[in-house]
Amino acid sequence: MEAANTPVKNWKQTTKDNETPQGYASVRVPVGKGFFQTLRAYIGPGLMVAVGYMDPGNWATGIAGGARYGYRLLSVVLISNLFAMLLQHLALKLGIASGRDLAQACRDHFSKPVSFILWILAEIAIAACDLAEVIGSAIALNLLFGLPLTVGILITALDVLLLLFLQGRGVHLLERVVASLIFLIVGCFGYEMLVSRPDMAGILSGLIPRTEVVTDPGMLYLAIGILGATVMPHNLYLHSSIVQTRDYSRDDAGRRSAIKFATIDSTVSLFLAFFINAAILILSAAAFHFSGNQQVADITDAHRLLDPILGVKFAGIMFAVALLASGQNSTLTGTMAGQIVMEGFLKLRIKPWMRRLITRLVAIVPALVVAILYGEKGASELLVLSQVILSLQLSFAVVPLVQFTGDKLKMGRFVNPVWVKVLSWVVTVLIIGLNGYLLWDAVKSI
């Protein structure tokens, strides 16, 4: 029997008032207005999710790929973002069609021991993501102001105050701040693209997939690293929850409209993320690969070499500003994902400042120890390690998501059509296989 208007009733539990997401149905959606007025109400969640696809963890792989192989790995950046668009569409569809975010859906579907394990893995992923943001922000403060890494790491602990201020004033303000930082990053890289004068023919050629990405071991390793750094597991939990902040009609017509407009918001936002990730690789290729500096694989080295190689004064400054904005943006959305995961899996709500403090301490302690003992080199290696940890957790978020959205008992008439089911499982198997290869290679090199 199909659950047409209330697919949520097919879950073990229905959403109770104390389980609704923060800001639930708090953003008004106009009724009977035009396409663009309606779309405007849905813009925001996609931008907040896109932040995770341009966080400091992506920078190291993009810089190394561009410096070593020029524009040839651009196709990998494009394919990774296409994967992300599909998975984020499934996440928002789960939230809108079922009224459950991914964490709640896992708790309802799986046994308590399995749900507990999934919660632990999700928390590890969020801590790893926060670790990348701490290190990225500290490196940016070092590049801009000359602050020691240890001081920069300690300063990042203070962003809890900014987060509390923004969360207390509604989800819409938080979305606007995130959007402003994204466009600051886009502006910085727009400047970098202009002064680096990349080869447009080379860029277009790089967007075409080539077999050498698979046959060249070094290129394959970096390609897998780009994929692993692009698709972020915590974004799937985040997106399935924050789409429910829109006050759409909770019937079939309302859900169908919400899925359409939320998908547009998500897809356009992830195109911005693609531009930034591609720009990192293009800048590295134009500045380093074609000038003989093909061994650049470090954020600090890239910043140091930009000005003299490009012959302009502000290239390095813009690079560092974009890095700082990226770190702060990812911090805001990472904390929200942490709250959603804890509430969804455990039905446990704690004060936002306490949640932020716990997450940040988990990230600051290892970052501080490594910075004190091993300096910049150790911090950069820890940044790469954080991406490996994220890769390990990814399959534990993707598999349930694809499983739930392909189940008619859970999704009603919004279940994935056959072609989407097949494509989703192909993408899932490919992501798991590539990330598994990356992890196996990392373990062998220890």
C-alpha cells in the first residue's frame, strides 16, 4: 500500500515535536508567486552544503594535482562534483519526502547497536573535518599575520562565540553569512584566475576524461585524493535536515515543489564549489606546473611562491584570505552537522556552545600537539590524514542514503526511479572502491 501523502508513517517512529530540526519550517515560502520568488525562498541550504566541498581539506589535493599534472586532473574535479550533486539531491529528497533527516532515518531503520556505531563513525568524520578547518584557519592566520601555528590554532577556538551569535538570530542570517563568505572566496579566486592568465584551451582539454588518470599511478593516487576530499559525509546529514527549515506544504504537491526548488538551489551551489575547486587546481597549474615548480604540494609553499611567480603583489594575500574564509565557513556548517547527528542518532540535545566546545577541543588537541612537535610540515600532513579519515566514514553515510531513497515503503511515491537507483548504486560502489584503494595505499605506506 502506497503512502502517498504521508510517507513518514512507514518509519518505525514519526517525528515528534521535540525531534524537529532547529528552525523547522521557519523560513516562509510564498504561495502562488512566480518561479523566481519561490526559488528565492529556497536559496540557502545548498550554499551551506557547498561549503563542505570547498573546505581547506580540498586545497592540498588541488594544489598538488595542478602543480604536478597541469590541467589534466580537472575532469576528476568535475566528476567528483557531479557525484556530489547526485548524493546531495538524494539527501534533500529524503528530508523533504519522509520528514526524517539521515541520522533519524538510520536510528529508525537499524538496531540500537548499529545506530550507535554509525553515530560514532559520523562523529569521527565531523571531528576530522573540524581538524582540517582548524589547521586551514591557523595556516591562513600564519600567512596573513605571521602568527605561529600554535597561536592560530588557539584563536580558532573563539569562533564558538560567532556561531552562538549567528544561531541565536535565526537560520536565515546564518545562511547569509555563509553565502557572503562563499562569494568572498569566489572573488579572491576570480582575481587569482585573472592574474595567473591560464590557458583556456588547456582548461577545456582538462575537463575531458582521459585513460592516463587510471594508468598513471601517481595521477590515480591524486585523483582518488581529490574524490575523497570532495564528497563529504557530514553534508549528507546536514542537507537532509536543513531543507526542512522551509515552510512548504507537507502534502504531495508541496513536497514535489520543495524537492524541485531545493534541487536547483543545491545544484547551482555545488557549481560554485566546482568553480572554486577547479580554480585551486587551475591556479596551481598556471603558476607552478608551467613555471617548473612541479613539486609544490603544500599550502604554505604555494602562498610563498605565488607573488614572485605571477609578478603581482596581492596574489598571496588573496590566496590566504580565501583560505581563512573557507575555514571559517566550514566551521559554521560542521557544527550544525554535529548537532543534527547527535540529536538524530541519540535524541540528545545539548546547548550549542557545549556541542561546539566539545567538537573544537577534539580537533584542537591533536592539531596543537602536532604543530608544537612537528611545525608546518606536520600540520600539513595532519591535514591530509583528516581527509583519509573522512574517506573511511563516507560509505557509512552513502549506503544508507541510497538504500532509504530507493525504498518505496519509506519514500512513497517519491522513491527513486529505476535509473536513479542504478546510477546511485554505481556511484556508491565506485566511491567505496576508490576510497578503499586510497586507504589501503595509506596503510601500506605507514
